[in-house]
Amino acid sequence: MFSPTEGPRVFAAPLGVDFTTALHDGLRKRFEALAPEDVAKVEIFVNTRRMQRRLIELFHSGDALLLPKIRLVTDLGSDVGLNDIPPAVAPLKRRLEVAQLVKGLLAADPTLAAQTAAFDLADSLVALMGEMQGEGVPPDAIAGLDVTDQSGHWQRALSFIQLVQRYFDNDTQLDVEGRQRRVVEAQIERWAGSPPQYPIIVAGSTGSRGATSMFMQSVAKLPQGAVVLPGVDLDLPDAVWDKLDPLDGGEDHPQYRFKAFCDALDIPVNSLKIWHGTMNERADRTALISLSLRPAPVTDQWIKDGPALGDLLAATQDMTLIEAPTPRAEADAIAVQLRQAVEDGETAALITPDRVLTRQVTAALDRWDIVPDDSAGLPLQLTASGRFLRHVAELFCEPLSAESLLVLLRHPLSNSGSSDRGQHNLHTNSLEMELRRNGPPFPTHESLTQWAIATADRHPDRPAWVAWVCDAIMGLNGADQRPLGRIVDQHWRVAENLSAGPRAEGSGEVWLKPAGREALRVMSELRTHADAGGEMTPREYRQLVNSVLSGGEVRDRDKGHPQVLIWGTLEARVQAADIVILAGLNEGTWPEAPTPDPWLNRPLRMQANLLLPERRIGLSAHDYQQAVCAKKVVLSRAIRSDEAETVPSRWVNRLTNLLGGLTAKDGPECLKRMRARGDAFLALAEAIAAPEQTIDPAPRPSPAPPAAARPNQLSVTQIKTLIRDPYAIYARKILKLNSLDPLSQSADAPLRGVIVHEILERFIKDAVDPSDINATEQFMQIADEVLLKHCPWPAARSMWRARVAYFVPHFLAEEQKRQASSTNVDTEMWGELNFPKIGFSLTGTADRIDLSDDGEALIYDYKTGNPPTQKQQKEFDKQLLLEAAMVEKGAFKPLGVTRTKAAVYIGLGSGLKDQDAPLKDTSTEEILTRFESLIAKWMDPSKGYTSRRANETLTFEGDYDHLARYGEWDETNDPVVEDLA
């Protein structure tokens, strides 16, 4: 198949060609000289399964022949003669083993790191160990590094690295990388004694890994061996090739791996033969990109070699540059281009390492019912099964809250094994309304059972349903350490019981469909290797499960559109499409920011002959260089992220700077046209996303219902709302719309007020003597009981207790003065005052009413916030003024008709300031007259209930602002009265 050569046989596929197609065509040409049975002996090693599948498809689409063996390099271990090497340890098992070692070390020396970092440190250690095994670096090489100037950090790092030294012993089961290197070494040794005479070809790999490079070098030296390198830059001068040295920082250049590979074989790069005589159809483009990527310093090279470039207008006529204002705009513009490709009958491939961006593009394509063929699929943790398992794992860590309970019950996999899903949803809806209205924030077996029994007359099956819920998920949280196997079994059992339903057997749908099958595989692997995990706390298990699930991928191969493709950068190296879109071209995304290495910095890695951080950048640069030389290419980036301005990718920056400086070659004009084409897609995407018709903003509402529909009773606290935000009274009293309580209850200001009021009420009713030496202790004992009853959040309970303790001395001192001259009548006293003339009733509940020694009433209202000023009370907050008038009219029956001596807001906030009501400025009769006049005006059918009429602050959030469509208008708009009669 190959002519004899004196040295290694290495071929190059130039930039700008479809590598897999070129490989296939070259093989077809060479197979013409072979007998059919000899073709079947040919072995071809490729680097990805996608390339393997595509190469097989190309052979199937041509003339009939016996297929060669198309394999992955990782398939070597299954060869006869090599399969006696013990299999590699399961990666998850090794991670669990190392995590146990790290936890033990951190327990012995807590100063090294927090226990919560054990799994992250273990994963990093396993990665370092795999790299060392793959690159053939023994532990002795690490221990012998020169650490003269960094001994402090090194001693801490070495204490961790020494943990994994045992895994390098000869009798220890190897990791995947270590076994691959052992297999390659065994194959090389086997070939040395008896080299195969049939053709063996390695194609598509850059040799970036040590074991793979060794294998490629060995194949290149075989009698009929050959290596085909993808995307070799044939435009690089010899002087530039000579600069590609790691000591000079050349490893981040896209062609560095080829230089290193050829140096290892002692052959010059410029002597590589072109595979199958394939020539580059876009030589002008590849030359431009090659010059833009020259290793630093580059400016002098641009000045020298730039004028020698070909026709730049021809080179860039099929290039588009999108500089979107936001990531969302970038995703929309890309989606429009993909949609256009479908319309034109072309295949389009989106290439980016940014998985968030690919999901945004997928969502944007949904408007046209286009599902892209995403090679990476969807991370298992984001699928229905993955989310369901994560929610169940949360039950082991935190007390069951109302929110987490309903999240699980509303999940589509809950009760998926029974036929009464409708009844399940009905019970869940009813339970949600109960929890919103009455709580508790943390449901218990007792509270749920009481609710089920109370509603059993209308729903006889509800107690059985609640019993299933309680049996499945109640009482799972705890902080104790347990063997990992027991936690996994419990997690498995709870997930299946919850998925099956109350009257169904089996496991429901949790393990069905592609996502369920992948989840079953991942959880089965975790169960198999659980013995290696030792004991864990529930929080550690949650962290482990999230990590394990994030490693799974779910892909439906038959679901994606055949013309709309999403590729990872590795897969894009050996595939081609009519249109290639390179997206997310910002620093930190493409190229990705180097992963922090807690063990070895760059100088130490260079000493140890480990991979340098620049290697990943160099591989990303090669991916970019190959893809940007496609027939039609789009370069896309967002100028601003969600947080700040972005920095364009160094490759885009170089390309735009180079074009901008080649004025003699029309470079600026080329750049202008590239941006114009990108702006056109941005404008089209914006036009598509815009509403089809302009919707006029809603007016500021002021509904005017008939008098008969208007409320004839309000409480004293609602009068303030009537004055400041009448629309809220309209919505609540006329439309009968009560605001929906939050599902996730929190320790907010209203709850704090309720708690403080109950504490003070109990203190007064228990007749505690404020002058007693133990008064403070008795007060705090009451506070502790009330806080424990109403505040289930320990942190908030401690903070609120401190606030109560802050005002206790002031309150007791003032209370002594109050009790010295008055006697308490009652707390939380309810009263009602009728106005027959206008057919209206005023109700109210006074926090506390005392009688002075001369028989006059003293009204007190507790305020945990800032009490209203006297001016505010006159115009808006009329609560105490109205209560004083009600007292004098006998509205509070236990008190009778009594003169009001004073009405006071007792301030219990940070200022501890009391505020008197302005009773001296107005008489009771005047208060009632003005109030009756106010209500009479609101009984007028022509008066509208204006939204946000006189709020104290613009930042005030009303319960009915969304109903009033606030935001489409603001306080500067005049209200529009709407007659509802």
C-alpha cells in the first residue's frame, strides 16, 4: 500500500480541507492496488467515535469493498496478546478511594484545607495522578523537584501528593491513563520483535498526550505504517517552525504539537508529504489566518509578510464577524443563521466550548421547531431524571421545607407509575394552597395528616396519599455519617417509591427513556463502587451525587435536525459543514482560562515533564485554525457578558488588528464587510424577536365601580391603604382577590412584628411586674417560647432574640412608669363603630388599652419599625386617631364610653422612640366628621380607586402592582377613571 521509505512515514492534511473525506479518498485511491482480502487487513486508528462512524459511512456510500478495521486508539487493550494486562480501575472507584485518603489527611491536619474541599481536592489529585501515569512521570520525579523558592506551599502540596504514591506500585491496579500507556508500551515491544507487514494508519490525532504520541511514533516507523496529521499549516516559514519551542512559550501555537511530534521522529516538518495530493482550495484564507497566528513577536512579521498575502477580498468574502451586544443577542443571531442554512439546504455547524451559549441557541431555535443535533447532548444533571435524583438527595441534607416538598411532588416523575396522576396533581395543588395560607414552613407528618383528615370528607383518598408522601420522604435529613452503600440504597429506594406512586409497584418512569437509562447506569456504578467511599455525611453525599450526575450525558441521536449541528471543539477537527459558526470567541471562553492547579505551578510542571497550561490553549488554537478555514465561516462573540465588558479572543483580536493594518491590501474594507454581514444577522434576529405589533402600554388604572359594590366596612389599618393605594382596596374588597402568600416562607418583618406583639401581649396578660429584679429573665423566657413557636429558622431566631433583648431594658423602664399611673384593661381588644348615615362600619383591634387613675383611656400600639410622625398620622396613618374616636363612642364594648387621654405608638425599633398621636390638635368629633366625609367621597360612583395614589416611597411594592400593570406606567401618568357601573 505504501512505497518503502528510509524514515518514518508521516503525511499532512492541510488546513481548509474536510479531513475525514480527504482521508477516505486517499484510502480509496491506495486500496486500488490491494487485493480485497488485503484491504480487510488494514487497520485505521482514529481519535473519536464520531470520526469512526463518519469514515464508515463514507465507505458505505462508495463502491463495494471489504472494509478495513476502523478502531479507536483506546481499543488497543482488547488486542490478543495485550488483553493479559489487568483492566484499569473504574474512575469512580479511584475517586472515592482518594477522597477517603484526603478526608483522613484533613482530619489529621485541619489547617491544610476545609473538609468540604475533600472531593474537589481528590478529583484534582486523581487528574494529576492520571496525567503522571499517562506521561510516564514516576513519583520520584515529583519528589525530587527543585522547590528552593516555594518550600512553604510545596510542603503542603507534597503531603497530598504522597497520598497517591501507593497507586504507582507495580502490584496496584492502574488508572485508565496508566493502563493505556502500559498497553502502548507492550504493543511497541511486541512490534519491535515482529513488526506487522500489513498497513496500520493513525489519523486525526495531534499527539498531544504522551502515550498517544508514543503509539503514533511507533506506527510511523512500521514497514507499512503511516500517520496522517490533521490541519497542518503549510504556510509557516521554516524560521517560524524553529521558534515553536516550549522554553520560548511556543506551546500555545496551534502547530506546536506537530513540531514536537516531528522532532521526536527527527524529521523536518516541511518534509511532510500531502495526503492523497489534496490541495487547499482556500489558500488565501489559510495564509491570512496563518500570519495572524504567528508566535510573538508578530508585528514585524505582519509588516514584512502582510503585503505578500493574496487577495484579501476573496479570502474574506465568505467570512462574517458578529459582535453582539449581549450573549442573548449573539444566540439569537446564530439561531437565525442556522435557520437560514436549513432554508438554503446547507448544513451548518455551531462550534463552541460554551455550553450555556449552545443551550441559548437551542432555545432560540425552538421558535421554528428545530432541534439541533448536539454531539454533547444534555448533561444528565439537567434532565428530568437527573434533577429528580438531585432533589431526592437534598432531602438527606436539609429539613423538609414546603418548597422542597412541592418541588418533588410537582416533578413529572413523581407518581409516574400509577394511572391517577390527575388525582396526584389535585392533591398537590390543594396542599400548596394549604401551605401558602397556613404553613407550616417545615411540614411534618403530623401537620400533613391533620390536613388530610380535615379534608377527607371531600377527598376520601387524601389520607392514603398523604401517608404515601410521608412514608416516602419524611424524616430523611440528618448529620450523622453513614456508609456510602447505605446512603446510595436509601437514595435509590426513596427515588423509586416516589416515582412509583402510592398504589403502584416497580419504579415508575425514573429509569426509563434515554435520561433514565443513563441515570440508572450512573447510579448503578455508584452503588457498585460504594464500598470504596467509606462513610459520608449527607452533605458530602449530595456533593458526590451532583458531581457524578454532571459527568453523564444524554443524547437522542434520532431527534436532532440533520442540517443543524452542534459540535465540540475536538469533534470539529475531523468534520466539515457548509457553514461553520465559531461562537463564544472571548478570552476565558475560547480559549478557556487555564484550570487552577493546586499542586504544581508552571516551572515545576516543566521540570517534571508534565503538560504545561499552554498545551490546552495550543489545542484550542488548532481547533480554531482548522475551523476558521472552512468554506463559509462565522466568527461570533458578545461584547458584554451579564456582568462586565468582555475581552475578545486573542485570535479574533489578532485577525482584526492584522486586517486593520493592511490598508494597501484593502484589509480595513474586508473587516468592514465582515462586520456588516454580522450586523445584518443581528438586525434580522432583533426584528424576528420583536413583537409582531406594537402593544400600547396600559394606562394607570382607576376603576370606578357602582356604590352598591363598594365596601361598607374597613378596619382602621386599611384606611391608610385606602388613602395611599386605593386600588389595593378595590382588588381585595371588591374583586375579592387576596394576595397569594409565598410558598417559601421567610423570616420577614411582618412575622417579626407578629412575634413581638405576642411576646408583649403575654407579658402584660401574665401580669409580670416590670420592677421585679427577675423581670428581664421572665420577659426573655416568654420571648424564647414565642420565638420557638413561630420562628423555625435558628439563625433568624438568634438574631431576633438579640433585638428583643436590646429593647427590653427600655421597655421595662417605660412600663414601670405606665403601670404606676394606669391599669391595663385588655390587649388585642376588638371594636366596631357604625355610621348609619353613610351605611358604613369601622372596625379595629387595639394592641393594648389601659385606664389611667382618673378613668381615662390610654391606647398603645407597638411598632417594631419607625412609628409614623404626627404629620403622617394627620394625613395618612389615622389608626390611633380613629381608635381614640372609637373609644369615646363606646366602640370597644368592655371599655364602655370613655374619654381618651392619650394614644401612643411604642417604638421598639432601633431608635426606641415613642410617638404620640396628635389628639391635642383635633377633637374627636372633628376626627369622625372628617372620616365620615372621606368615606362618603369613596361611596361616590364617579370616584376611581387609583393605583399607587400617594405611596410614601416609589420603591414600595404593592400586592396588586402586577394586576395594575405597574411598570407600563409610573406615578407621573394621570389615572384613567373607568366607569364600571
